[in-house]
Amino acid sequence: MPSTISWRCTRWSRLTLVTQAHRQALADNEVIPMHLAVLCLIQCESIYGGAGMTNNSDKIRLKQEMNLETLFKKCSVTEMITVYLSDKSENHDYFLYCALIPNSEVENCLKDFSWSLYCRQSYPEVKIHCENNAEVKIYHRYGDNQGIEPLILVREFYGIREGYKEIGEDFRLFHCLYHDIKENKFIKIDDNGDEEVVAVVKEDRITIRLKEIRQYLAFKEMHLAIQFDYREHSQQELQQLGLSAEENIRKYNELECWALSFADIPSSNFVGLSKLFGKKLIAPFPKPKGDEYELADGEQSQYADFIIGTNEDGDNIMHSANPAMLDNRFGANPQAPHYLTPIDFRKTVLDKYYNQPSKFRVEDGYLHCGSLWGLEIDNHHLDKVCVYLGDLGYLAYQEQLHWKSHNISPSGKVSNVFFSRSILGEFTNSNQPDHLFKRLYGTLADTCSKCLGWQILLPLSLEDSHHLTSMRILATENQRDFDELILALTKILVDSLNEKQLNSFIPVEKITNIKGSISRLEIAFQVCKIGGHEDHINFLRKLQNLRSSGSAHRKGKEYQKIANEFGISSASLITVFEEILKKSNAFLEFLEQSVSKLK
């Protein structure tokens, strides 16, 4: 070995390397991981061309110390662990497969190194035996009568169709995992609607988060056996590498057993071989509860405090949202605030939900998180949102913290609409422009279906549906939100006009000279002799100009001109957009009334 390279073993899983090329990056005594050491040795071999370097790098590989470190390292419950691996190269052949072992079979499983379950044993099988001179057929779901099950299914179709791997159905259903087909990932949605990737499936490797595995094992009353067969190859004989076929190693520990053996097997590809074979067991969480995962009975353990009032010194009075600590007027906690104590929040508290329309839906008086949870809200104010204190207590704690960050001191009462609905039980329509817009849009669609058999405003595609569901009064003076809402409004009212059907009302000789959907609507009104449309057509053209000069392109002189027409320079964006929504509502109402005349 060249004198510019020195090396020394510090322990079985670490190696210190110092070369001239690495002196600036590594301190003389710094210890680096084994896999980096191997790379350095290989690099040195390519630089100096020494046969000794080849021998040393092959010896390190065949001793499989790095593989042992990887296989038996302690993992945190949040780590993704490998549950299937098929990795072949010129120098190695790694295969790893898992089996679910009943707790009662763990002791037998650890008696020897042999695998408890192979890929081809994980299919249903009917076994036949004789009993009282009669043939008896017994069905085994996984081809075994000892209760051992696969976690990963390796599907093969005789070379006629391409095979694939899949995570066992039982595990997927237990955690209600969503399969992201594009990325081939499995996503878990918690009680709060938050998503986490807990499994990733690739052609040669499958990884699953340890937390979900141990939860599953707890209720299955099983251990997970990670079975491995790792082989390292070398062009050198064992003697050349300083190894011997007699150096076999056997290990038996509490939850592991493995063997490392060496052999010379002359072949066209390699001579020296080492085989690391065995299994490592992973224990379940304690049943039925464990500190690492949610309470099995679904009880909430934490509750946020919210402002219920102010004292004489002007300080906020706080109280927990825990429903069990509130007065319910049926004898519980008579000295505590009532369950129906209204709590006030900045209107920005809803921005989080509007910005994630695929997950949340904000309606007139109600907030939905898919079908996971819902919250009754008083969103009938221009400057705040109200929620009853007791209702907040049923949100997940992390969600409560979001609401708490927008909590403000109480100011005024709940809206008349909210009071009528939640206390008096009366059906009351909202008077908020954004709620009215969605209601009128739906009414127009119903009228079109009954009177025309087609929609004068084409239904939004799934990809565009968020433009309608996110329609709202601005919570702040935010230019970006204003631009996005103008863009959405234009898509709904202008871009969606059904030009093909409107053409059916227009004389053929005029159609070719008409440009734009607004002009087609105007001429359709004229042909059908529907009066009073002029103001609405003018509004649509201004709205389209505002979108074109502001939301869709760089803002310049044209934007300033149209902005002045909407009063943007002299009023707040909140007020301006509220007025635009009111004119949009007037247009929808006019359009709905006119539909019957367009037959």
C-alpha cells in the first residue's frame, strides 16, 4: 500500500481513513462510516492500482459488517424500515422478505436460521389428507397451518403478465391507507385530516414506517420477522483475502438469529462468497395502548384554552374547550362557562380551509374536513367568525391550536342567522354575498335543467371546481387573494358561458361576426327580446377587463383605468370585491329569471 495512505480498524463497524486527498476534509483521527470507508478504498485502488487494495475492499465486503450494522441498527418509530428488498449487482445479491409470526411461535421461530415463510408460500392452498379412510380438504389462506402470514405479497404470472409486489390487504385496511397510484405510495389520513406517507413501494424495495407496523402487530398479537439472505461475491479466493471457510459465525440473541459463512465456489462470475442468512424480529407495541400511538378508545387528552371575555383590568379570561368541563344546564359544572359560549376569531382563520379545497369545504354555516369531522361556524359576519366553545373541544388538539392562533376578544353577539339556526332551529337563509352567490349559482343550474335541458353556464370541471367552493369575501387587504377571486369569478360567469347553445338563438348570418361569449349572450338577449340586460352585459365586460389587465397579466395603465371604474383606488379591496359579488349575484338572478324566455 502506498505510503500516502494509512488505515486502522477502530471497531468492527468503523474504519478510519486518511489520504492526501481527504486531509482537508477529515481530521486525522476522525471516524467515518463503513460504507464511506469502502468507497475511499475503492477510490484509492483506482488511483494507485494496487492489488492489495482490491483484496482489502473485497475482504471488507465479504465480512458484511456494514450489512450487519444496517440490518440490526435501532430505529425510531418514525423511521421507514425495509420490509422487502431484491438487490442484485456484479458483486452482491441481497434479498429480504418479511413474515408475521404469532407471538406463540416466536420461540420456535428463533431456534434456527431458516426462514419461516418464503414468497411462494404466501398464497392460499388446499391441503389434502386422509381421515377415517376419507379424503379431507383443508383450506389455508397462506398455505400454512401455524398462523404465519406474509406482510408483502409477491405476485407472479408465469412470465405471461408482468409481476408486481403489494402490501398485504389486512395491513392496508387496518390503517385505512390511501394508495397514491402515481407515486406508488400509501398515505394515512389521521383524525384531523392530515396526511402522512407511511409506505413506499418500488420495484426492488418496499419500506413501511415502523410506527404503523408495531401498531398493527399489537392488535394482531404478532411479531414481524425480517428475513434476510445477503451474499457478497469476489473474484478472489478466500485465502487471497485472508479469510477461511472455517470462520463461520453464529449469533442467537433475544429477537435475532443469524449466520455468516464463507466459501470458495468457482464459477464464471466469482470465486469467493460470503452468505449472511437469518432473521430479526420486531416486537409489537403493548396492547391495547402505547405511548407511541393514539389512545385506542379515541379519547382526547389535550384541550386548548380560548378567550371567553375580559376582566375589569382588560385582561383576557381564558377557559378550556373541554366539553366535560363546561356547564350544560343539566347539572354539570354549574360554575363553569356554558357549552354554547360564543368564541370570536379573525376571519383569516378560514383561509387555511379555503386554500385546501380538495380537503376542506367551507359552507354557509359549516366547515367540513372530508367526512372526518365538521364544525358549525357563524360565518355571517364581515369581520369575524364565531364558534361555540364546546364545539371547539371536539376538534383535534392541533386543530384547536390553529383556531387559538386567530382567537380575539369577544365583540358583539352571534349573527341573527346563526342564532336562528342553532338555537331556534329555524331554516334561515344567509344574507352574506358569497353564500348568496353559491345558492344562486345552484338555483340557476336547476332552472336550466328544468326549462332548457342544458346549462347556460357550463358546469365547472373537477379541476376548476375550487373556483366556486373557494368564493368568499376577502378577509384582509391582500392583492393576491383579490386577483385570484377575480380570476375565479370570471371563469365562472364569463368563460363558462355556453357559446354553442347560445348560437342556437342567433341567426346564422350573424354568428361569424360575433367575437366572445359575452357578445353572444348579449345578442341572444336581443333576439329573445329580453330587456334590462344592458347593465349586466356591461358589468361582465368590465369584469373580464379587470381579469385580463390585472389577474392574468402584468398590471399597467389599462389595469389602473379599469380599477378606477371599480373604485379600487378609493376603497378597500374588501369593499370593492363585496360590491363585485353583489353585482354578480344580480346577474345570476337576472339570468335565472331569463332562462325560461330563452326556450
